Amino acid sequence: MSEDGWVGDETTYRVAVPSDDGGPATVFEHLWTPYRMAYIRGEGKPTGAHDCPFCVIPTMSDEQGLIVARGTTVFAVLNLYPYNAGHLMLVPYRHVPDYTDLTPAEVAELGAFTQAAMRTVRAVSGAHGFNIGMNQGSVAGAGIADHLHQHAVPRWGGDTNFMPVIGLTRVLPQVLRETRKLLAEAWPEAADDREA
Ligand SMILES: [Zn+2]
């Protein structure tokens, strides 16, 4: 445990992006293979027959896994390597690769969680816009192609100018932890804020 009470394996969060030497290839690899999280696995976690990070994260505490909200079939988690501040992912618990694999209940909750993510990030940060979407298949850029996940990336006017810089900058663990706390606290009210 660290001096501030963080019980996660902090060394795992200190794994830097393999190449910080810049260039478009590095930028895009970094941006779109966001969850290289094999190394955030805790010891003795039930990983089942595979080591899928999206299956492992829900077994962690919210703080350790950077989980913002847990639903019945879907959870919301901060991206460890965010494309922008507040970059969330909405993920079904079930290990399925394709959108067409989801049940109607999962589709509905994924949609509700996507709305809640937008409302929450707007409430907390005043985001001007969002990029929402999922990459289907590794050929389409999915970093973890076997486990469906929807990205919700907040956007602010002018952020394209410095996004590549952000994309190459490792986010400090305490920043992610504080972001997670802010969003988790705002989530319930924002999720209920359904406008007529
Ligand atoms: Zn999985």
C-alpha cells in the first residue's frame, strides 16, 4: 500500500507506453490500442481460461480497476491510456466480440450507460462534444478485439491541437484516480437526469 492509501499495484500503472518517440504511427497505436492492460492484473484474480482485461477489471475494486459505475450487464471504466481527459469505456461483462452477439438487455444497458457517461462527463467537465463508438475487429482498430467495448471520448473546442501531445503523455495514476472519483460521484445523478 502506498502512503496515500492506494492499495492497487502501482507498479503496474507505471508501465510506460513502449515508445514515446513520437510520429503518427506511435500516436495512433497509442490512441487505438487503449487497453494494454495485461499488466494491471492483480495476483490471484480469477481470470478463467483467458487473460482478457475486460473480464478481469470487474473482479477488481472500483478504485483499482478505475471503474466508474457498475450496471447489471454493463460497466463503465476509465481508459488507462486516454485519448482525451475523461475517456470512458462502456463494456458488457460478458466476453463477446461483436455487437450482434449482445442480447437485447445488453444493448439497452450499453445504450443507457453511453447516455449516462455523456451526462456525467458533461456535468463534471463541461465537454463540448463526444466521439462515441466501437471498433469491431482488430482490422478496424480494436485493441482488445475479443471483448466488445464502446468508447466515449469527450471533446473540447481546440483539443485537436494538443491531442497528439496528450496521446503520447502518460497520465499519472493519481490523475486517473481523481478523475474516477469525480465521475463515480456524479454518475448516479447524471444517469437519472433523463430529459423529456
Ligand atoms: Zn473478456
